[in-house]
Amino acid sequence: MNIKALVAAGALLATQSFAIIGIGGHYAPGFGTKMEGMSEPAPVTEDKTVSIMHNGFDGTMQGFGFKLWIDLLPIIDIEATMNFQMGSYDASLFVVNPNDPSIVTEVPLEIELGGTPFGKANPKFVAMTGDLSITYPITFLPIIRPYIGGGLSYHLNSFVLNQKFVSSVIDGTTQEMITVLAQVDPTDPNSIAVAEEKTKQLGETMKQKVQDAALDEGLKKSLGGHILVGVRAKLPIIPIAAYGNFKYYIGGDYPSEIDAGNMTVELGVGLAI
């Protein structure tokens, strides 16, 4: 047996099992994040004719992300990641008839923000996180590369449709529609028909006003950090790699209704050269 050839083949296998640079996309669910729902509607107008109520969500925020990594063997590697995650919840306006408080018209709020790729209709809390990580390989085995690391995180979070936010977008246009709804006569078919049309108009108007206000307000921004445990796998020669990370986040500023779970898993594949 030619020992030199065997050693050379092993060295070639090891060196070609890892890439200098790679870029990939991944599934990135966030675990443990909760959003507290409201126990009862809260007034958003001075006369308390109109109230807002939103539910919460509990469990997993769905998401996706992208990663760029650079291997600087034999010391450290660098990863840059951007993740997008969201949790859906329901929210509605409730318009009370001042002449008969038992008559309440519900106006579901359907919000779409700038073509966010999370479907349409019910509002969504959106979290975006950019990570810059330094990782250290636990071993230098060929093909499979486990590592640990940590780094900085930049958090961007959207608003929540709460009492304060909705109060800020009620104006003369919406108040006119609200007045019609508040005076609906459930015994008059014409009044019911007008109220149904105004309900639709109010929903569309509120949708646009909330979208505009959200764009004006922008995203909540904050800095934090993270630690991670991960693994990458790549066959020799083939310029494709698979990877998985578990991240735990430290810090970050969120709306008061959000209880962040601070845990994300990244499972993806990418081009590695």
C-alpha cells in the first residue's frame, strides 16, 4: 500500500469537504415567543363608541432566512445571517350603538404591510434579525463540521394593533362611518344594508390608514447578542452544503405585548465554493 498516496487522498478529502465561502437559504422558526391578547375591548374614541380588541399567539413563529459564511481555517469562521419571522393574530373594531349598547357591530381588521410574504388578512407581528457571528469548529473532521460561537444581533420589530396605535388613526373620515354604524336599526332592512356597506368601507379605510401609519412609524430597532451551536456538512467536490444552527438570543427590545422566546433554529442548504 502506498502510504504517501493514502495520506494525500485523505488530505484532499478533508480540504475539499469545506468551502472558503458559502451562501444559502433556510427555514428559521422561532420558538417560545408569546403575544399577550386583550381580555376585553378597549376604547379608542373619547365617547367610547369604538373599541379595539386583539388576540395573541403562543408557540412558534414561522420564518425563513439567508446566510453567508466564510471559513478561515484553522482558527475561526464568520457567519452573517438575516432571519424574517412572524406570528399571526386576530384584531377587530367594535362599534357600539349609543341608543342600545346591546347592539355591537364587529369590524375585523385585515392588514397587509408592503407585500410582506406572509399571506394576507389577519394582522401579523413581524420580527427581523440580522446576526454577525464568529464560530469555532469543535473538530476538523472531513465532511461534517460541528461548531460553537456567538456574536451581535440587530433586531427590527413591527408594531402591534393595540389601543394606542388604533386611536392615533381614527379621524373625521373614519368617524363618519362609525357614526352610521353606531346608529344602525336592526329592525330596518335599509339601515342594516347601509351598515353592512359602511362596515366594509370602514374595514378598508382602517386597513389603509394602519398601513400608512405603520410605514410612518417604522420598525422598532435594537441591539443584542446571541450564542449558537451548529453544524455544516459538505461532500468533497460537490459545491453544495447543508447546515443547521440553534441560536439563543440575549437582549433586544420588543413591544410590551410580546414575550420573546429568544430561540431560533436554522435549517438550510446553500452553494459552497
